[in-house]
Amino acid sequence: MNKRKLMTIASAAILSLGTCTVSAQGLKVPAPSPSQTIKQSFGLGDISVEYSRPAVKGRVVFGDLVPYGKVWRTGANAATKLTFSDDISFGEVPVKAGTYALYTIPGKSTWTVMLYSDLTLGGNTADYNQEKEVARISVPAKYTESKTESFTINIAKVKPTTATLELLWENTRVPIKIATEIDGKVMKNIDAAMANDTRPYFQSASYYFDNNKDLSKAKMWVEKATEQNPKAYWVRLLKAKIELKMGDKKAAIATANEVVAMATEAKNDDYVKMAKELIAKATN
């Protein structure tokens, strides 16, 4: 092969390589630590979490990849962000509504968990400034039999005023208690709603029943709700629950039997079952 032909082939190869490089620059590939956003209704508002999810990939995570005793960004890439639409308690620390970065100091048996006001720090923890913390709590680290491959933040055990923020990775689970106060707001809303022509009798009676408030008032409201919607067997079931809680078993059984008949006609087996369970409870 002559020299001129070799130069032509080499030039073509270089051109081809250049074309591949340009194409590669526009190639979309999976992120090594993909981002995730979760949103959970909580209290009268919600909690949002934005974070990235590194994977174990056969490595030893805590005590090696993530050292004990040092500030960790609690994820990968940008800072993990928690947003609370209402004021909450983070552990036992009051925290105002807002968005905060989540940082932690992992330990073998206990983690320190911090909410941080500076959202721009990211993984540059050498510049971490404790004066910018809005909360710092100690939380026990739990060993899990099952292994979590990708770092996971989960909101579990969600109740009207409490929830658990879980950090899970490798064989470690770190549960963080979160609470909110809604009773004062709800009671104020109920009082305001009852001043209107369209009154939320059923919802108000439900709240009073669930939160152990004035059962006489709850019974009055649920009876009003029954008058508004006589065929609503779910309203009658609440009435039966209130009667039973007030100790009037005879009335509760009679109302629950009405629910059985109405729910049977409506072909709603779930309410038939719940009404029969209430009858059995009242009979014992």
C-alpha cells in the first residue's frame, strides 16, 4: 500500500472518530445517582423531598464510602432538600415552614441529623457552618436484614399529625419523627364553616369523633348530616360509631342494622362488613 493511500485511510479514520465524538456529546445515558422528588400530604399541608440516589455497587457504604463522624450531604450531587408547607417539629425541635438542606453525621449506632438554611452548599462540607443550622437532633440508626441498594428517603407511618422520615441505605435505617399541630386550625375552620349556610356536618362530626372531642356535639352534627342525606349509609355508620363510643350500645346496634340493610341494597360489601363488626363489638 503506497504512502498516499495510507494517508487517505488515516484521514478518513480521524474524520470518523471526530464524528463519533460529536455524536457522543449529545448521547443521553442513565445518571449514576438519579434524582427523585417525592411529595406527601401531611397535616393540612405537605412535605416534599428532592434528592439524588447513589447505589451501593458492591461497596461498603457506612464507615467507608460514607465515613463515620463526618458531615455528609445525605445523598449525591446537589444538597438534599426538604420542604415543609407548614410549621413542624423535627424530632423535638420546632421548625418554621420553608425549604431546608438535609445534612447528617453518620455513626455506628447514632446519627446526628441537621436541617440547614444554606441550600447552595451541596457536597462542599468543608465549608459547613453550624451557625446556619435550624435544627440538630440525634437519632438511633437501625440495622435492617434486607439490603437497600439505592439510597432511599421515604415518608412512612403517616398519620394526621405525625409521620416518620426514613433514610435507608445498605443495611441501615434512620427514622426521624416529624409532627405538626393542626387541632387549633381545624377547630377554627369548623367554627367558621358552621357559621355558613352550607355546613360540613359530616366532616365536623368525623373530626370530633376521631379526636375524642365533644361526642354530644358530634352526635348532633351526624344526625344533621343524616337528615341532609338520608341514603348515605356511610354517615349512618359514623352515627353508630359515635353512639357506641358514648356507651349507647342499643342505639349503635339499631343504627348499624340500618347500615347493613342500606349497604346491602347498594351492594357495598365493605360497609356491610364494617357494620356487622360494629354490631358484634356492641353485643359483646
